[in-house]
Amino acid sequence: MDRRYSVFFILRGLLWYVLPLAVVGALFDVFWPLMAIALFMLVAWHYYYQYKLVDWLWHRRTLLPPNAPGSWSYIYDGIYRTQRRSQQRRRALARLLRRFREASEAIPDAAIVFRKDGSLIWCNKLAQFYFGLKWPADTGIRLPNLIRHPEFVAYLQAGNFNEDMHLASPVREEVELEVRIMPYSDDQYLLMARDVTQIKRLEQMRKEFVANVSHELKTPLTVLQGYLEMLEQPESMPPAMLSKAVRDMDAQSTRMRNLVDQLLSMSRLDVHRTDIFERKVDVPAIFRQLKLDAERLNQDKQHSIEFDIAEVSMFGIDDEMRSAFANLVTNAIHYTPPGGHIKVRWQPVANSMEFSVTDNGPGIGGEHIPRLTERFYRVDKDRNSKKGGSGLGLAIVQQVLEHHHSKLQIDSQLGRGSKFWFRISEELVIKAS
């Protein structure tokens, strides 16, 4: 408060107003009537500026106070200064909250802040992605009403958060989450959840790896061993047989090299986990290169290949998505008889983006479709067949899509062709600004 504004200042102002009127009233013998009129006018003056104060605080949108004389000037200026300080504090707090939210969005885990009674306060983007929450629309709603998972509700009600828990994502059943809850303040808790799907699957994959690889390498190694035994006596082999042996050994060694390359690709997918929101995938650019590659691959079969590509990109891992797109297009070219028709689409469906490869090839029997994405599974069981692959291509595609929270869908009938497709959810779609 201004040092000039004091009790002495108030009394002095009142005396300067009342004393001249009192002298005049005493001289003309109208002291009390004149004092009554003076005090009435003083009260009316104060009520007038009180009205202006209320009008300024409640009805006017401007921060600047109205003009006022005397003590009301100090009152108006004091309120104005208080409002300015409050406004500056709010701006500082808003900047602090914005920095906190930006930092929390950079965390590779889902984060939820809630009160002791379970009501939601705040959550980051990954929490919305994994749990289907909507912030700030869901603010104040209790978590058991938003995440209706029996084990989670029981875990929350028990209140013993010394141990973490595992549960499937309520909106993405293929994602398994590890949930930890920590006290955040006297009345608040912080929930952290991370995707442990790949860790769980990696444990199982490691158990199956040795058996699958040994099974796949058995046939080419048997062929190589058989021919090497025959080559111990090369003079007894006719030239035609020797030429065939060299060709077969070269084909089998190429087959093993391709198998090892694909196994290394899958190994990188198993181990290398990157936050898919950190990078952007220029999908149209990938398809421009993929179209050139398909034309070269298609020279022998002369398929009619149609590309219908929208200029829409996505969040994700560039190399992984490129591999998924290329595998599906290459399979369509490889398995469709010469002169066939193949259509490749990347188009919006509702709020998501759908990629599909449709061909008019021989189709696939319904009994095979559920197992096509299994590692080393092939419709053609003949491992010497030139048409059959290693059985890892679609497994790689499925693994890439799981990393990007999607799933490969297969529609096929014998004699009617096939359609391989998947959708990228709207959270990963980069919308045009």
C-alpha cells in the first residue's frame, strides 16, 4: 500500500471536507442541517464509486480500473496491482504446466495422475493410446469406471502398490502392459504403464528358435552333404551330374543365406524397440520407390499392377514399415500366375489409414489362413520347391505391425484370389495441416 495512505491521510481529508462546512453552518446558524447534507453527499459519493468498482469487477472486460479521486483511487489501483500479480502468477504456472506436460509426453511410458478416490486428474498421450482414455474429457471420472478390467479394479481397491501388475490393454488386446502405481502426494498417485508384449513374446521365441532353425536348415544341409560325398570321387560323376550338383548346392546355399538374413531381420525386430511416436514415416515416398522395385520384379510375369496411394504419412519406424509393405507386394507378384492383376492401396478409412494388396491369384485354403503369420509356416510343405519361401515373410510383417499396434488381416478363397490388409490407427496417422 502507498505510504501516503494512512489514518492521518483519511482524517485529514475528512476534516478538509467537513471543517469549512461546519464554519459556514455555525455562522449562519444552520450547523446541523448543513452537516446532515454534507454527510449525505459524502455517503452518496462513496456509494457511487463503490458501484463503479462492482461494475468494473463484474461487467467490464478491461483490466484497467476507472478513474476515481481520493481514497477510491488507492482502492482501484490496489485491486489493479493485485490482479496484475495474479495474472503474472497464472502465466508462470501455465508455462510450468506446459513444460511438465511436454516432458511427460516425452516419457516412453503411459502416465496417469489420479486422486486417492480414483478420480482422473491427467494422463499423457500413451495412456490415452493404451487405456482408451480421453483427456481432459474424462477428468474427474474414477479410473475403475474408465478401465473396467477386474484385476486392475481389485489391484486399485487393495491399495497395496508394492508389486507391479500385468494386464492386457483394454482397447488393444494384443498389447500386454506392466502397471506400477506410486504415491504422488498426500492425495494423489502416479500410474506408469509400459508395453512388455515383446519381452514376453521374446522369451517364448527364444525357446522355439533352435528347434525351428535346425528344422529349416536340415534339408539344405542334407543336400549339400549328399553332393559333397559324391564329389569325393569326381572321376566317377558324369559331367551332367556334376553340373547339376553345383547348381543344387548353389541354390541350397542361397536358400540358407536368405534364411539367415530373414532371421537376423526378425532378431532386430525382437530386440530393437523404439518409441513409434518419435519418428515419421513418409509412406508416399516409400511407395514411389516400391513401385519402381515392383516393375523390375514384374518383368517376367507381366502382371497389371495398380497403385492407389494417398499422400498421408504416419508415425513409426521407417525401415520396419518399408519391410512390411515390400513383403506383401512381393508375395503378391511371386504367387500370382503370369498376367494377373494386383492392386495396392493406401487410403483413409474413417479416421484410420488402410493398406491392402489384392490379387487374382490361386487363393489360399481357409485351413491355412490362421497360421500364415506363424514363423516357418508354409502352405507348400515342399522345402525344395522353387515357389515356396522360408515361411518368415508374413511373420516379419506381423511382427512389424504389432510394434505399430496393428494386425495383418487375410481374406482369401481358393480360385478367387487374396487380399492382405491392415489398418493404422488414427493416433499414428499424421493428419494434413
